[in-house]
Amino acid sequence: MKNASYILRGMTRDGSARIVVENSTEIVNDAMRLHHTSPTATAALGRTLTAASMMGSLMGGKEDSLTVAINGDGPVGSIVAVADYMGNVKGYVGDPTAEADAKSNGKLNVSGIVGDGRLTVSRFLDGKPYNGVVRLKSGEIAEDIAAYYAESEQVPTVCSLGVLVGEEDGRLICRAAGGVIVQLLPFADEKIIGILEKNAASLANISTLINNGATGKEIADIALAGIEYDVFDEFEVAYRCDCSRERTAKMLLGMGKNDVMKLFEEKNDEDIEAACYFCDKKYVFTKEDVEALFSSVK
């Protein structure tokens, strides 16, 4: 898994907590390539993609999906990430060029481009939607994810996220990205809680750990230092968009024939083009295509 993003999942032997560790470096590099994001927008989107990927991997059904949407009043606008039950993820930002002055410690100022607002987590489980909304605590993403779990699901959670951006051959790249989620389970041992709180400080610079070569197991060892645990599994995850011409056609059907035909009028009957927000793939429809599309559903 050297060149692939991956997730490691585990649980403490006493059943007090579960852990998810992710190296999302390649996912974030794919997102940078697709969306041409600035360094700070890369960090904001990368953290959100990583969080959604880990959260998605905690779902149980093959058809389950999860969306994390951050809507702040900062220059980046909205940030959206969608994950499946295996942690594969896709996403986008409202303004990929958004930037803010670095923090006093030199780190990218994610909260500066996110601003104040809300975080929404939407799950589609067993064919049913479930939504939770919380106010942003900091706009730095990790703290906001932890607050969501505490307030909306009443699950005490430690969350650490990091994205390290640098240059290589004159171009921006993500050098390292990843995250950790540790969640207490019902009837957790009080001693475990204290240890986890102490260990959390060592996860503050997770992107540096990954950049220095730390594996998922080594990061889990840091998060669960002093606690016996077992690794449940480890598997590759990717930036994966499932858009298609068929899905785009369904979107056009949902708009209704009159509205779609107005688009042709506005373009003097030139072809219309629909672009995917997540991967920027473009689907072109002629007026004849649309006529045939609506005729097929009569």
C-alpha cells in the first residue's frame, strides 16, 4: 500500500474503544489535481475528505453512503465530501482558489477560509436518510467532527486530521495527509478514557508523522499507547467518483422537459454540457438526445 491511500481499523481488547487510522495522501493529491486547489483550500478539502472517508468506513451496508457538508461564511464557501461504506470518497469546494494568511505558527489557516457556519452529516442507511447538524466550533474540521459526534450522536470522539502541502518540481503537491478517529464504546472503562485524553496530544501533527514515514499501525500505537488493542483490518481507499452519462440523464429528467428546453433556447440550440462537481467530467447532450430522453419515459 506504499503508493495508495489506506485505512486501518482496530478495537481495544476490553471493548472500550474503536479506532480508525487513515493515510489519505493520494486521495488529497487526486483532489488537488481535479480541482486545482490553493494550498489552504487543499488543506480544508483534504481534511474533510479524510474525515468523511473514515466516517464512511464505520457504516455497515454496501449501499450506505455518507455526506459531510461544511457551510461557512469564509471565502472558500461550501466544502462537500461523499463517502461509501468502504471509505472511498469524492468531494469539492466552492472556491478552490480561496486563501488566507498563515497562522502565527506557520500552519495553513483553514479556519480563516472556512469562517463561521455549520457542519451537516447526512447518512443514507438501509434506504433511509439521517441528518445531523451542528455549529462549527473552530472551522479547523477535526474539532468540528468531534463536536458533531458528541452533540449529534452522543459518542465521545477524538479526531485528528492533517494535510501537509509542499512543492515538487515547481508544482504544488500534498506531501502527506491523514487522520485518526478514536471513539468510546458503551460502558467504556474510565481508566481508558483518561489514557486516550492524554494520548490525543501526540496526534496533533499527524501529517508530520505520515510525512516521516509512520505507518497506520504506528499511528494507532501512538493513539492507543498503554492500551491493549487488536487491528481488525487494513484496506486501500481512493478518490472515486461514480458519475456517469446515465446519472446525468436522470438529473435532466428531474429538471423537467420545459426547463431543459429553455437551456437550449438560451444557447441558440447549441449542445448543453453538464459537468460533474466531483471530477469535472463533462457530458454533452444535443437537442435530439434530450428529445429522445424524454420520449423514452412517456
